[in-house]
Amino acid sequence: MPSDVVIVGASAAGLATAEALRNKAYDGALTLVGDELHLPYDRPPLSKQILSGAWEPERIRLRDDEAIGKLYANLRLGRAAVGLDLAERRVLLDGGDPVGFDALVIATGVTPRRLPGDDLAGMHVLRTLDDALALRAHLLGGPKVVVVGAGFLGAEVAAVARTMGLEVTLVDPLPVPMLRQVGDQVGKLIGQMHSDHGVAVRLGVGVARFEESAGRVVAVELADGTKLDADAVVVAVGSTPATDWLTGSGLPLGIGVECDAHCRAAPGIYAVGDVAPSHNSHSYSSACGPPAGDRAVDIVVDGAVRAGALRRVDGVAAVQLPGERGDVGAAIGAVEVVRQIDAVSLADGATGEIGGRAL
């Protein structure tokens, strides 16, 4: 049994690991390192209730002060991990002051993908609470909004911005929103719902560049030469595992930290959550990384059924007919389900197919 466990990543996966250790009677030293100053919080509401202003930030905290205190953990918040010294068994933090360990759990999650030139003023990504609050503050000023990326996050942001009465354009090089996640049929439904609610949907065309004036974004030029005036641009083009700090450490890195079926990357070093891929291309260990491919589609479809965007007929998922339920929230209700995998219980005996994938 290790005497000193360090968990890098103070979000849901890191918190769950810390709680599991204490619940299994681990009584050694426990350090939780996080690059944000906030205590662990729930991320799915960032692009919905926090962005819209429906909830105050305190509502998304995963645990109250009392529960955090019962972990008896050394909290190193607002400190980013910048390196790993395997030989000395220590994590290097920004500002110095390395943290030694007997066992290490890597739970750093993902980081947003960026596009060339997206560091201009007026441009946003959405991953953290501070990101969401900054974007909301900008939206309250009534800007023209362009959302680049029509996946889960982009679709949610576009829907929220539109409900705030803003002029919104949703851009994606794929022919329908969320094509990779839910397939063509459901994607078309989502795109139509956005259009019906006043979002300008520009699909099948990518972004060529961002136009700026005095260091601030003023337009988005598309690959077909079209220019979209923009005061606020949200880049939502996916994410990659947050492993830059592990480069050169000697750990096996691929699409995330490569682990075995027991989440082990090296002796005494483990990875959990979004930073850890499934341990092979055909199966998923629920203790490590998130579900991929067909499993994610299953969850999306079931979540959409529950949200009202789909219905099941004799066990088969079918698109809701117009008029049965037509709000954008229903169509993208599956987003929260996908991102809160542990809270999902798939319907027993669900069969059928959608988007060419078996349910």
C-alpha cells in the first residue's frame, strides 16, 4: 500500500479517485493537484445553465466544504502540472515546488483544440468555469456570434446564445451537426431545429481565417470566401487529452496516456477519465477512459429518447415527427447524458439501429 498518493486533476475523475481511496480505508497522504482555483465542479452545466445565467456558479460544485474536508487531502489548487520526473517519483508544478509520490493518478482530462489565429480578443473556448463566465459576460453585451464547430458543445452554445436574443451563426465543415456522434438522421433534425429557432446554419464549409482589427476579431472568413461579421467567436472543434505536461517523461503516450486494462501506465502510475483511452480498440474499461465509438452512440440515442428528440417504436429509435416536440433542448438533450456517463442507465433490451449503427 503506497504511503503517498498524488492525483493530478481536480475535476470529476480526480475527485472520484480520492473518494474511492478514502472509502477503501486508504489512510496515507493524499494530494489533489488542480490547475484551476475552483474546487471540483460539474462541467456539463457550463455550456447550458451557467452560460445562460440560470444557475449561479456555486450550484455546480460537486461536493460541499464538509465533504471535501473529509478527504483529508492536501489541495494544491491553481497549480498546473508542467512535468513528471519518473526517476525521482515527483510531479513538477508551475512556480516550482515539486510534489513527490509513491503512487500517481493522472486525471487531467482534456484541453480544447485550437485553430490558427484563435487567440484574438473576442474569441473563446469553453472548458472551464472561468471560460463560461467570460463568454457569458461577452454575450451580455449583445455581440454577433459565430460558433465554429457543430458538435455537442457548439450546438449547445449556439442554442443558448440564440435564446439570449443574439444573432448566431453555426459553422461546421461536415454536412450536418453532430454527424460523428449521432449520425446523419438525428444530425439533420438538430440542424433543422437550430434553423427553426433562428440560428444561421452554415454546414459543409470550413473556416479559412479570422479577420481582425486592432487585435480583436471582426469577421470569420469561410473556405468558400464568405465573410461573417462577428464580435464574438466560439471555437468548439473538439478536444485532446491533456498530456503536454507528460511529454518526455517516458510514459507511453498516444491518444492520451496509454494504459492496460487496470488503468496502469507504469508501475505505480495510473490514468483515469478522459485523459486515458480505452485499453484496446474494441473494448472499454469503465474504470479508466470514456466510452468511444458505438458505445457513445448508444448512450446518445438513449439520452435523446429520454429527452424527447427521439422515440422508440418496437425497440427501434426513430426521429420524432415535427410537432411532437420541437425545441432545440430536446434535440441536444443527449449531450448531458453523454458527458455524465456514470449517471446513465441504458434502457434494457434496446434494439434497432440509427445512423447505420446498431443500438
